[in-house]
Amino acid sequence: MITVLKKDTTDAQMQTLIDWLKGQSIDVHISRGAEYTVLGLIGDTSRVDMDLIASLEIVDSVKAVSEPFKQCSRKFHPEDTVIEIGDSTTNRVKIGGGHFAVIAGPCSVETEEQVLQVARAVKAAGATLLRGGAFKPRTSPYDFQGLKADGIELLLEAKKETGMPIVTEIMNAAHLPLFEDVDLIQVGARNMQNFELLKELGKIKKPILLKRGLSATMKELLMSAEYIMAGGNEQVSLCERGIRTYETYTRNTLDLSAVSMLHELSHLPVIVDPSHATGVKTLVAPMAQAAVACGCDGLMIEVHNDPKNALCDGAQSLTPEQFSLTMEKITKIRDVVVSI
Ligand code: PEP
Ligand code: MN
């Protein structure tokens, strides 16, 4: 971090600032120019309040030269992180570092028949993990809120039958005991900055899928990953699921530049969810192909056995047949990506 002092700063004022910084274990390199004095802050500046320094009377400007995230930063961990998902009762699935995974299943778990039918179909088409919402973050309190604990039970039944690891969303840390046998815990877009939830997930030893918030910058997404990792849980995958823009034909705007940018900034795997990113079923396959082409580590796609009667997100859900065709396309694109 670089701090430029105002022209009329006295030596005594400068020394007071330096002493305060040293008290926070920050070393200071002083560089005196003809006009300005510049302080180079050396050490772990991630804990230094940049805005507070900028607000000091003697400070002209402050500039960060390193990112505020460390654990998820590629600078501190150049190799890709590979996340292993599944337990002794399932197939093991790897994501990241060249391992590609496809998560598929309904938006919400509705009935036993629905989740089992979809699980069998997506597995046959090549998906490696089964998704399904049990606790649903719905915009309206009058909409279907999910089957909750019963929904997780139905996912566990499908896991037992198919051997697919299961993915489902947590909304409240108090529900963690219900997630004991869930293989990958999803933090949805609306909870990306639920810092108390993130801190609790940092204390467990289970992979986390962290979705980008509706209006979150990539830096904010990485800072949220940092919350989980700072607690000791390093098994975090990031998920680009579209961000809110002025566009109305699509539910959100898929930011594919995030795949490459997050790969540059971080060693964590990046998954793309073209279903929530577009909200339109005909756009899911083309956006999935584009996401694979730009190097994502996995996809999350909503599939329903009867989309017209789905209790949630029917408009963006693929039928098992449409999902199977999508898998054929993305497999071809993936083959090209690994060969170039
Ligand atoms: C979901 O995956 O079911 C979901 C609610 O997604 P998001 O948090 O991205 O809106
Ligand atoms: Mn959904």
C-alpha cells in the first residue's frame, strides 16, 4: 500500500503515523520527493483500514498495490486447487486443475419420484453431481420455500441409489446438522455476504460452492471466499451465475469474463451456472458451451422431469432430453479445450 502525504506535513506528524502503523506490524519505507513524501507500507496490509488512512488530515492519497485477499489469491498459491467431493458411499468427483464436473438437477426437490427420475436421467447423460434445493431463498414469502429437511432426505435417497454426490443450498448455519451427509454445500447468491454464515462454514471440513451475489464484484466474491478460507476451510469453489444489469430479456447477465479473471486472480475452481444466469431454457446450452470454451472448471444446470409444472424456475429448466443434448455439445467443446 502506498500513502502520499500532503506537502505541508511536518516530520512529527509523519512520525506519529509511522509509529501507529508499526504498532500494527507494518514496516514503512519513506521516499522523499521534491514535492511529496511517499510512504510504502510493507507487511500484511490486508488488515489496515485504507479508508481510515485516506481520511487523515496529513494524507493526500492512498493506493493499494496488493489485493486484500491472501488465501484465495494465486499470488500466494500458484497451483490450481483441486476440490474432491463425495464420501465412501459415492463416486468421488474432482473439480479444478484440469478436472471438469457437471452438477445437474432440479431447482427444488419436490417429490421422491421427481428427484429420483431426474437423478437417474442426469447421471445417464453424464452429470457427475446431483443438485436440488431443499431450503429455497425465494423472492416472495408466498412462493414454495422448499421441503427443507425432507428435501435433504430425498436427495440422500437419490445419492444412495445413483452414487452421485449431492449439492444443496444452506441458508442458516443453525441447519448445519442437517447437512452432515451433503457432499457439497452451496451458498446462494443472496447469502454471498452473509458473513456469519461464511464464518461458520469456515469451521467445517466440507467443500463449499460459493455463488456470486446478484450485484457483487469479483473482488467481493473473492473476499467472501476469503472469509471461509480464513476460518480454515480451504475447499471453496466459486460460481458465476450472472449479475444484475439493465437487461430485461434475460434474468441476469452472464459475466464470462469472470471465469478468466477469477482464474487469473485465484487458484480456486470456477463453475458457471447458465440456468440462473439467463433464466431462459433456450440460452442454457449455448451459454454452457461458451463457458466451457473459456475454460470453466464445471457447470451447474437445472433439469426437471416436467418443467411446465415445476414449483420453481421451470422457465430455465431443461428436460432430461434437452440436458442430454446439451451434454453432447459441451463434451465436444471440452474435448477441443483440452486439446489446445
Ligand atoms: C439455486 O442455485 O437454486 C439458486 C437459488 O441460485 P442463486 O443463488 O444463484 O440465485
Ligand atoms: Mn433455481
